[in-house]
Amino acid sequence: MNTAEYKFFIADCKKSIENAKDVNIEFDIDDITLKTFQNYSYARKIAANLRQKNINHIDELLISFEKKFNENGAKVNWALDYDSLSEDIIKILIEKKIKEVNLFESRFIEELGLLKILKNEEIQINLQSNNCVIFEPNYAISQTGSLYLVFNSAIEMEQVLSAKMKIFVLPVNNVLKNIEDVELLSKLYSINKNREEYLPLTAFYSVKENDENNVELFIIDNGRTNLLESKEHRKALTCINCDACKKVCPIYSLIGDMPYNNVFTGPIANVVLPFLETIDGYKHLSFNCILCGNCAKVCPMNIPITDLIIANRNMFYENKNIDLPDRYRINILKKNLISRKKLNRAAWRKEFLMKLYVKRKITVKRPIPKFAKISFSKSKNQ
């Protein structure tokens, strides 16, 4: 791969590895899962199925949610990406003559770059203000037209709920059908994220008639429908951002967040970033994996991350997103691996061919393993 993004990625990986500590991919939550669930595997299966069902019917759920949310006069705003979102938010703040905002940090708000947008418009960030807040709910509930909010402290809860002007931003995939589904998903998130049974402070928020003009909800796509278009890859949209996959990934434990240059990091980033951003800019991430399968084993949503990374690789190859020299090597390797006659060649011939096809700069630091003198197939028949 000969992209600038790939070269920066490799350079950052080298820096991270130089400073890396011992690899630690231990992730033991057995004690808390046994305390919380009678059958943790069954709970994961139930949660994964309901999230997948919600994603498969997301259009119906969003329409139903918007109808109920609007019943008290509030309005759902739809945004395709962060550019259209920033224009709409700035327009609202100017109309309301708001010059300072309390912006609550979250992964999605960082993804949207709202802090930079507000600073560029010379809107002050005041973390003590309850005049206007910008906050990310965890879920929208289609059944009730309400928002499920999670807070880090009682002060944060008071600031958001008592704010004169509330601006909520929500990714399009975080909508649930039933209010009862929240408990299971919240428990799984809290256990895998913090090793705790429950989240600290939560609330269901519904718009009241007297504050209808002071609540704005933005539901944002920002590339997620690119994943939704693929029946296979839409499974990644069920992610609850618990970071369990990061904790068991040997690659992530070495390189950390820096090389990704994005709010998405770790195994799930290897799957989704080519869809959320650009294929050419992030296709290399799908090859940043040793396919150990640890991530898929611990994912509470049973997302087959390893299979999706392989699907990405196949898609890039079929669509010719991979550079011509790399595609050539893949073709040669494929022809040799599917031919029993070629696999039964003498060991010296296979070693010679490998040296021809594999780049020299790789073999200088990492010698090619020696082939067995007799293939497994031949030894079995002797």
C-alpha cells in the first residue's frame, strides 16, 4: 500500500512500539458476570439479537420515534454529516443569541468535532453553565419517544436536566424499540467497560410542553448508512462502545490509539473506518490484524469482528482497492495454496519462490520460516 495515510500509520506504530510496555491482554470479568447473570452467554445472545433486529428495522423505529418525540412540539433534526450538523447548530445558537455553551465530552461529540466548530465561531465553552448544553444521549427509545441519558456525576445530571436550552446529538444507529431493552444493554456495557454491574446515574428524558422550544435533537448519519447497506457489515452498528475488544487485542496493546488518528481505535475501527471515512485513507487498517479472534470472543454484542475484517480484505481485493503489486502477490499466493501439486513441491523450491514474491525489506528483519522437507499430505500417505 502506497498511501500517505499508510505511511503515517506505520511511522506512528513504530513510535508507539518503541514506548510500549509489556503486552497485557488479560480481560477477566467472570466474577461480575456470575454475580449479574445466571447465563452470561445467553444474555449476550439475547442482547445481540435485539440490537441486530433494531438495526434491521431502523427506518421504522426512527419514524416512530420522531412521531412520538414531536407530539409535544419538539423537532427532530436530521443531519447527513458533521458539515451539515455544524451549520444547523451554529444557526440555532445565533438565532437564540447564545454566546456560551456547556459541551459534554463523548466519543461521538469528538467524532463530530463540535469543540473545534464552536471555537471557530468564537462561542465560549463554559463547563459550569446551564444556559445551553450539548449532550449525547445513549439511546433514543422508539416506543416512548424518550431519550436515555447516562451521567458521570450528580452535578452533570443537574446541569443537563435543568439547562434552559438543550441540544442533543445522537448517531443514527442508537435507537431501540422498547424501553425494557435498555437494562440489559446498560448492564453489558457497564460490566465490559468498568467491571461494574450498573451505570452510575441514568435518566429517561421526555420533552415537556413548557420546554418544547428549548430542546433540539439532531440525529446524525455521518457515514453509518454505508455500513447499513451491507447485510454483513451492518452488524458493526450494534457496537455499544464498551472497548472490550481493545482490552484483548495484542496489536492494540502494542500501538495504542495514536496511529489511528481517529476517534475510532482498536479492532472495531479496523472494520468501520473504511466505511465511515474513505477506503483509500483507511483500507490499511483491515490488514492491521493477526486474526487471533480474541475480539470476537469477548464482544458482548457477538459482533464477528474477525470475519468482518476478512470481508473487508476480500472486498478491497474484488473492487481493486489494493495496489497492483499487492494484488499480483495475492494472486500468486492463491494459485499456490489451492494447488496440491504445488504444495507438494520440494522445500527448496517453495523457499525460493517465497523469497521472490515477498518484499526484501520484510525478510531482512523477519526471515522466512523453513518449509518441511516433506509436506503433510505426503507424510500422511507414506
